[in-house]
Amino acid sequence: MLQTVAANMSAVTCSQCGSILTDSGNEANRQPCPTCGSTSRTFHVHIEEKVGFFGSLGLKQKRKGKKKPIFEEISGTTIRELDGTLVKKVRVIDREKNTYLERICDKKTGEAIHECMEPLSDHKGHGSDKKKVE
């Protein structure tokens, strides 16, 4: 989920008579309302929040007698951990054809950020196969 919040003060009115005022809101320098003389103020604030949803779809094909799935795929939109931008990610692992494919693209521009296509047997030192740092 992606969330954006924006807030701005849109108006200041006299709490007594409702006249629109040009006060900055500073209580120490507040002038009496020119209409009724009150120093009570109402501050009108506009808050806008945008929420967006995104997701991924994954599948695994298993074969009887095999411990690991023979085919895995994940495709969808996610947040890039490095900088928090939205990216489109596709990963395919095909154990029968010995292939590994991963492509990560910027969601807005479509520009490839990362691409890896190699034999699965050569794809070592990643994910759970990373060397443990002591």
C-alpha cells in the first residue's frame, strides 16, 4: 500500500462572527476582529490523503517425488527497498530447463533497473544461499 498525506491551512475566520481574517495565527500579535472585536479564531485546515494499492501474483508447479517446485514465477508491483520507489518485478525459476530470470523495471518510466538471465545452476550466493556474515 502506498500512502501520501498533504495538509495546508486554507482560511482563518473569527470564531464569534465568522468574518474571514488575514491573521497569521500568532496569538501574541493577534488583532481584534474588525467586525466584532473578538480575538477568538477558527483555523480551517484542508487535509488530503491518497491511498493506492498494488500487489503481486505468484505460482509454483510441484511434481510428485520432487522436494522443490519444478517451476516458480512471481510478477507484480512492489516497493524497492533501496529507495522506496515503485517497481515492476518479474522472476521465473524453471528447474527443468535450468533457467533463472529476474527483471526489475521502474514503474513510471519502464526503464530496466536490474536484469538477470542465466542458468539456474550458476545462480549462487543469492537469497537463502547468501554467505552468512559473522
